Amino acid sequence: MDSVSAKFIHDRFSDYYRINLSTIQPPSAIEKREFGFILFKERMMVRHKAFRTVERLRDFLKEIVPSDAYYSSAYYELPEEKMEAKGRLGTDLIFDIDADHISTPCQKTHDRWICRGCGHNSKGLPPETCPSCGYEKFEEKSWMCEICLDSAKNETIKLIDFLMKDFGYSSEEIDVSFSGHRGYHVSVEKNEVHALDQVARREIVDYIIGIGIEPELHGLSERPERGTRIIAGPSLDALGWRGRIARGTYELLLSSAPQDLRNMGIKPKTASAISKHSERLLRSWKDEGPWSVVRDVGAESWMKLALYGVEKESAKIDTVVTTDIHRLIRLENTLHGKTGLKKAKVAATSIEGFDPFESAVAFKKGTAKVKISSAPQFRLGDESYGPYQNETVELPTAVALLLLCKRRAKMV
Ligand SMILES: [Zn+2]
Ligand SMILES: [Zn+2]
């Protein structure tokens, strides 16, 4: 990055920490947490830092102005020591939902990857290995679009539902934030989760992503009744995965055309029977009647559809983050180095109406003139911007900063 653009970004981050320092809140038990910071200058990570009070943490932020600031999900006896000497006392239960892990139709239009081995590049998410040279490292040029962030929000809503209904946490016990880039963070800090080991956390992950959920073990069965065979399924308001399977499959029936059902491996005759009699099916389900009220739809088809129902109801969390008991997570109300937006808290109960493109905007004043190489159309606050292609524009500070941080523009 050129030095003028780099200085502009650094100066704005510095303004932010000078003016908004009091909004930086400490994680619980601040003295037991490890902190880490990415510095602008060397792009390197400084970690194993610890602070006894929030004032010291704030002074540090104001002093060094990091591009990114993190704290550990773990509590340590000696947080400043090397990893093996820290003495872990416990770890919060944390979840990360990132648009990078959810496939959306728009990814192909706004994301690109470039192989670091041979320079081969293409649209969408990067493959496991480069198709042209086999290398595994890529430079990713992603964008944070509304559709992608909406789908991340939907997954977060499903996760919160699991935590409240299946795990019994109240909305006040669940901390939710927009990450400042492409996703959401969710954490539970209750004492009882601290001692969970990696295996236990893996169990929780599997439950939430629906690994190994077999509808036959959750109330979907075929059995003889009065000389005929009926297929019965779990009821819509059943607890746990039973109700989720019923609701997921129900939603599927409501939203799928015959062609969609055929794409799920359902025979054409069965698919049209389902579509034709969907109202009768749904009525029977609502009255807790059998699933088998339509001829031509047998147990095998219902099993297939119920698995899609499981897929629909599962929450697409990043499995690695939850099982890592030493993870560093972004500190609330600090700025994200890739966007200049802040990590913004949202109440678990009001996430539905939360607008990340409004709540995460950290700069409300001033403008800056930038030369934009390319950017898709996007919104920040109430205004829409772009698309841009090789042009010089005067933009509000937050918008210019986003483009500069995303390496899509340079200061003029
Ligand atoms: Zn390659
Ligand atoms: Zn998108």
C-alpha cells in the first residue's frame, strides 16, 4: 500500500481510539485474559499481553493504534507467559459464523481468489488446492455484500435458537456481535462451560450442524396400523431436533417447486404428488396426523426430504473456532483492519432487525477523495455507492476508509 493511503487509514484509526476510548469495554475477568494486536506497520501480531484494568487496555489502544485487537476466549493464571506456561483455567463457549463458510449465489459475482503459487485466479471461493499447480495458499479478494451478510445473520438466528431452546440459555446469557467484516460472533461466558474440553465442544458443534442426525431416531417411522402401513413423523412443536426435523421438512414443502424436489433426488411422480397435495399434507401435520396422507410418497422419499430438513435447520458455524480452547477473538467496539468498521454488539433478541451497514459505521463526519480501482455497488448507512471502475470520487470518511482498507482504492 502507498504511504499516503496507509497514513490516512492509521490517522483515522487513531482518531477513533482517541474519541471513542470509553466505549471499549473489557471482557469479563480482564486480568485473566491474553490480548493480541495486529500492528499496522509490520503487519505483525503482538500477543501474550495482559492488562489488570480496562484503563490500561484503553491507554494501550490509544498509544499503539492497532489495525486489529483481540482477547482470548480462555482464562489463564498467567496470561503473559508462553502458551505452555499460561495455566488455562477455563474457556468461554464461542461461535463464529462467517459468510466465507456459507455458499451464496452472489459469491461468484463479488469474490475472487488468486493462487499464491502460480497466479491462477477465478471467481467465487478458493478450492482446496489450485487446479493448475496444486498449491494450497490463495489470496482472497472478498466483498461484504448484503445478501452474504443476511445469510450469515440467518445462521446466527438459528444458532441463538439452539442455545436458548435446546441448551437452556436466556437471551441475556448470550453475547452476539457483528464482527466488522463478514460475519457474527456469539459467546456464552457462564461458569459451567469453562471446563468443557475439546471433545465436549465437538459434541456441541455436531449437534448444532446436525451431524449424524438420523430422522428415524427422531420420530420418523413407518409402521403397520389397522391392516395398512402408515408413515408417522415428529410433530412441528416437538422439542430438540424432532421439532426441527418436522419444521425443516415442512418449510421445504412450502418453498419447493416439483423441480426443486426432483433436484433433491425425489422421483418425478412423487415430486408432483407432493406439490399437488401439499395443502393436505400440511393440514395433516398441523393436526399431528401421519405424514403418509398422499399416495405415491413412501418412506424412502420422506427420509430423503427429512435429511434436507435437517440441513435447512442446522446452523452453519465455523467448527474450528468452537473447538479451539485458546482462540483469540476480536474485542468489541474495536475497528476491523480490513474494513474500518467496528465490531458491534447486538442483543440476541433484536438481531432480526439489526443492520450491520448502519450499526458498525465508526465514522460519521468528513469526506476523503479516493481513486477507486474497482468496487461493486454497496450500501453504508442509508446511502448506496458504486459500482466503481477506475474513477476518482469524493466520499464520506467511512466509505473511503472501507475501500482503502479493502485495497480497492488509493488516496488522491
Ligand atoms: Zn496455482
Ligand atoms: Zn454476496
